[in-house]
Amino acid sequence: MKFSFLLLIAYCLLPIFSVAQTKAEFRGVWVATVENIDWPSRGNYNSDSQKVEFIRLLDMHQRNGMNAMIVQIRPVTDAFYPSQFEPWSEYLTGKQGQPPMPYYDPLEFMIAETHKRGMEFHAWMNPYRAVFNINKSSVADTHITKIHPEWFLTYGDKKYFDPGIKEAQQYVTNVVQDVVSRYAVDAIHFDDYFYPYKIAGKEFPDFASYNKYGNGMTKDNWRRSNTDSIINKLSAVIKKENPKCQFGISPFGVWRNINKDSVNGSRTNGAQTNYDDLYADILLWLQKGWIDYVAPQLYWEFGHKVAPYEILLDWWSKHTYGKNCYIGLGIYRANSNAAWKDQTQIPRMIDTLRNTPNIQGMIFFSSKTFEKNPNGWNDTLRLNYFKEPAKTPAMDWIK
């Protein structure tokens, strides 16, 4: 009788506890390895010290309430893991192609430590950037730019794959397939670098491949079709290798300005855009179901004269096509101008996105900023906004 009475009380209280549970929310941090922005620190080429640094980084973000790490494992067609396709990264060992000492697999280590803390691990890869600086970067003899120089173009001080070359697309697809097949990554994550940002007065030099493969299309439409092609390829191979692995894109914050598209453009002006300048038709990828989430980089403050945060947040919430949307927040901009000296800037951004439909969370750029606790924002997250742990949002289309 006593047991039945206690059971009845527990049953009555169950709805209360259910309501009290924190709503699922994506709380991520980008960890950039290119130029040693976030990890490992510049000049730290000792494996044991790198592990200590990464654990310290993870523990900091766990204390702050994060539940996902987006870690750059392929910054410039190189690798933070043993690869049959690409050499070890110079940002890991100081010289491209040189293995870590003492030897370890950084990707395996990072995934294990991240999962141990109940966080998701998203493997961030750059699709087409091949040499960060042609004047200074370390480039190994085994680097793909040395093996297939005909696949690459120099633009400014960098080398990029020519996205119009199908063999180059397939190569990148093979690299991604290799990672998904060997590692327990929760997602493959690409940022905004497809065709490079335009340099004033300089045309991206893909004339030869356009003349060869353009098939009568305008150059702009042909470039967009090239980007569509690789996203479609990647989506298919990721789901084939691991149906549970997500595929996410973090585009530049503006898809199109309203002066170029009066129907679907955002009320922004100026700035290069995904569709017209980077040749990335993000909306098509969402509509087709090729990607599982989009994380637009909204690094501007409220009321910005070119690209206001509130305008773009509202625009993206109306263009998710049923997929998850996490807002990229530019915490790195702390104290860079009067707006970012305002202690309420990040808290207001979080409040606003939480009260906007079709937005399931946020990602902060980038990890290193948190070490300084700018404007006390670590404390704000830990003690207020992320005080209660949250699961990452479900994706009903992933079985």
C-alpha cells in the first residue's frame, strides 16, 4: 500500500519535472586551427602539451555550458589526423608533412575527450583553400598542389582548388568520406569559403575551366552549379558512410541583398553575398535536404548600418526550410567598437534568437576569446543563460 502511494505521488509529479527540463539548444564554439588561432598555441608542437591545452579548452567550455565543439581538422588541404590523402598540418607540427612527436592521433584524441564531456564533435573542414600564403606557408612534397598542380589557381596570396574541375571535387569528396568512415564525428562542418571572397579589381582566374566545361551557361550560374555539385556529392557520401552523421554549413551572414532579389533578399546593403559573390546557393541546399543545419555568421551588432543583426536573424528564421538553424555570434568582436563594449550586446542577441521561431541555438567564434572573459560574458553564460545543461536539438529526418 505504501509503495502504491509513493508511486502515485511520483506519477503526479512527473509532469512538473518534465516541464522543468531545459529545452534542447545547440551551444557550440568554433575552434580554429589555421594560423594557430585557437589551438594549438603557436609554437606548441609537443604532443603532450597540446593534449593539456585541448583538455583545458574543453573544460572551460564545459563550465560555460557548451554542448558542441566545432574543431577545424583540415585548414588548408592538410590534416590533424593520419591521412592517406593529405600531409600533417604545419599548424600541428611546425612543418607540413611532419608527424606529431610523440606520435598520436589528434582527431581521435579530441573526439574521445569531447564525447567524454557529453559534447558533440563537429569536424570542421575547408573545401577549397589549399595554401594559406604562397610566400610563407610550409608545403610538403606530398601535398596535392605538388601532385596535381593543374587543379589549382592562385588568387591573391593563396592557392585554391579550381571548383570547376570534377576531379578536384571528387578528391575533396574522398577526403571527407575517409574521415566519416574512420572517426566517430557527429558532423562534417564547412564554413563560408567556397569560391573565395572577391579581391577588388581581380577576377578569379578560372577562365580555362569555364571555357572547357561552361556548356553555354553564364559564368555566375556555372560557378554556382559547381558549388551545388560538390555539396550534393558530399551529402550523399556522408549519409552513405554514416546515416547519423550530420552535414552542416556555416555561410557568410548575407545570402542576397534586397537590391539583387526583391523577393528573397534581405534588407541589407553592401557586403559580398553568398549567392552573388561566393557562388553558394545555401537556400537550394536547404530545400533539397542536402544539409542538416545552417549556421549563418551574424557577426554584426544590433542596428549595424549595412547588415543589422536583428534583420538577418529574422531573415534566416524564415528561410530554414525545416532544417536546424544555429546563429553564429561574433564574440571575438568584444570591445572592438562602442556597440561591442556594451555588456548587453551578446545577452540581447541570445534573448532575441531564443524568442525567434525556427532558431535552435548558436555557435560562438571563437574559442580563444573566452580565455579573456570579455565583458564578463563567460560569467553571464555560466550563471544565467547556460546555467542548466541542454541536449542538442533533434533532427527528425536523421534516423
